[in-house]
Amino acid sequence: MVSTEKISELLFEFSNPSRLDILMWIEEKSIKPSQLARESDQTIQETSRHLQRLTKAQLVERNSDGAYSLTPFGKQLLALMPEIHFLAINSEYFSTHDPSCLPPEFRYGLGLIQEYNKASHVMEAFQQSEDLIRNSEEIIWILSDQILASTLPLIGEAIQRGVNFRVILPKEIGSQGPHLEHDPNFMGRHSQTQERFIESVQLVLVMSEKKALLSFPTKDGCPDYLGFALTNDAGLKWCKDLYLHLWDQSET
């Protein structure tokens, strides 16, 4: 069994808002205690006390010029903060939705989701999907347990203007869903469409080159459409890599 004593000690250092602020300021550049005191609106004595604790924990170190900087250990631990921050501010959502369905390689990428909003109800989520498809210019990639009938004409229009369309569906609806080659909206540009199947779908991911809609299943494993609409570059790249990973594991 892994000893929790060292972990508890580290979490205690991170649990203090002033020390966490100091670590984030030092992450940007090396700073002297006097400047840190001014930045944090604390006395030099309080700041020095926090720096002593952080130094003892091997998170920061004092340079030859008297300024403090993060140690490699401190940098690595602070790199985990965006993940913790994302989960913390969305704790209500993740109390009812399960991100453990992510492939192991992508389990710790949620901190890359930074510029986003959440739909407050399912109809808003459906509207976001339609708007994403309507405004796409390069790609429309969908991972879902179904294709919404209301999006088919929009997807057809996107294909007509040269947008690459991919969809991953569960195998169980392979013979029931709206097959693209049988729908008149897709005739004439069928080379732009690709359809694959996997055993089951829990995540829902709809993305274009500009935006991604990502939602996680409920605690009982059922797909849900309430999730995150994200636009930042790092988050989009993570979603694209996630989709391609699942695409490679799917079957025609």
C-alpha cells in the first residue's frame, strides 16, 4: 500500500490560498520576497514564512540573487493544478457524470479545457450541435449513440460545401440508424462521409475545427448530451486526438 504521509504533507501546502498564490506567481518568473509581499498584500514576515514552508517541501528554491523560483518538482506538481481546478469548479456536474470512460491515455487531459460554457438543458445542447454544424468549414466529427434527425440536412449542406464528415456510432444501431449513403442529402458527395462503429458509446463528442461539444455519461453509464462547449486551441487539440484515437479503434 502506498504511504499517504508525503501526499498529505504536500496537499497541506497546496491547501493554503496564500501559498498557492505564491507558487502561481513564481511559476511566471523568479520573484524576490519583497515583491511577493507587495503582490500578495502581505507582510514580508508572512511571505517569508510561506516561502520557508514551500522551500522545506522542496517546491521552491532560493536563487543566488535572492529571488525564488520553482523547483522541477514544484513545476511538475503545479502542472496538475488546471486538472484539479477544472474538476473543482465543475464538482456538481462530475458528482452525476463519470469521466472514467475516457481511455487511460486521455484520463488526465481535462485541465486543457479552459474556454468553455455548459448547456443548462438538453434543447440548448441540441441547438449548440446544430450551430456547430452550420458554422463548420473544414470538419464535422461526431461520436454519439445516434445522429439527430434535425442535423442531417445541416450535415448535408456542410458536405456540399466541402466539409469532411465522420461519425462513430454504436454497433447495435448499425442496421437501424440513418445510414448516410441511403440519405438523399448526402448523395453526390459521398466521398466526404465516413461512418464507423464501436461496441458501445458513452462519451458524446461533436466537433468542428473551431469548437467541440463534449459530454460525459451519467453515473449509470448512459450517454448524456449536457456537457462542455469548448473553443480554446489546447482543448480542441485534445478533443481531436481523443476522437482520432477512438476512430482508430472503430470498425467500418
